[in-house]
Amino acid sequence: MKNILFILNFLLCTVGAFAQTHDLSPDEINAFKVQCQERIDAFQLGLEIIGAKDQPAEIKMQYITTIPEMFMGEGEAYTDANGQRHNAVKMQVSSINKSTGEFDVKDVPLKDYLNRLRNLPYTFVEIKKANTCMISNLYKVRDNLYMGTCTFYQFFTGKTGDAIVYKDYSQKDVDVYISRVDDGSIGSYWDMKFGDINVTETRRER
């Protein structure tokens, strides 16, 4: 478990590897994609641990505290480099409507989502990564700011006793922000943060 936390903290700290003065090269863009995939893997691992009923409360709390550091504003409302104010990043949650068979979506602030995940009313919760995440639409917004989209997939299972009460498969898209930061003490570095997470598909699994 300590090794898992070390990996998560390491990924949060690797912000200086791609520093440069001018535009991004193709190799650097590919490196950003790799870094994003590693962070998504760490994020999903954290969700698995928070949701699991057999994990110690103190370990879950460490992830609830650490995961927001991956996101814009660290889970709080924030002001961007242009002075524009933004609400806290959201995590969309979805469920299958029993009447219509369609999936319903709700917006939940990230920090609220993490606490709700810890307290889900099941005796067993399992969240598993379904596929390797895919990075797309990485583009330049302006000098020193890039955006992209990362698509990832999850299986969710909730049980009461030995009975599966709910099980689904979801596709989610997360906004990715890559910006150059100029620090007087350590120089320039590229910083990667996640934004809102939106559900694009949910289907019931049996």
C-alpha cells in the first residue's frame, strides 16, 4: 500500500521533465500523453481503494486528500491565468434508469464525489479499469497552454451480501490542461492538471 501511495505522489511531482522555451515538439506531445495515461491509472487506482470496503479508513483518507491535487484548483473554485473564475471541478456520476433503460447523469463536485464513494451503501464495492485510457484532441490554446481530452472506461459493481445490486460499464472523458509555469527558484516547467470529468456512455452489465 505504501508503494501505491509513493507512485501517486511521484506522479504528482513529475512536472519539470518537459520544460522548454518554445513550442512543443511531437516527442514532447507524446511524452505528455504517456504522463496523462499514468496519472489516469493512478487516479483510477485511488478510486478503487476509496470505494473498497476492506481498505483501512486512514488509507482511504490519504487518497481523498491527495487525489484533488491532480485537478484544477485542487478540488476548489479557482481563477485561471486570464482572471476568469471557475467553479470547483466536477465528476459526473451516472446510473441506469429502471423505467426507461437510459442512463441518468448528475454533476457532483470532485471532493463530494470522493466522500460519497467512500460511503456508498453497499457491503461490497468494486471499481475496475476496463481498458487503457486514450488521449485525443491535444491542441494549443495559446502560448504555454495546451488542452486535450482523455477517455477512460470503468466497471462498477455494488453488492449487498452476496447479491449484486448494481453493475454497470461507463465511458468517461476528462479535460486535460498543460501549462508552462515560470518559477524563479527552479526555472520553467510544464504542469499537468485534470478538469471536469463527464460521462459519455453508461450501460448495465449482468
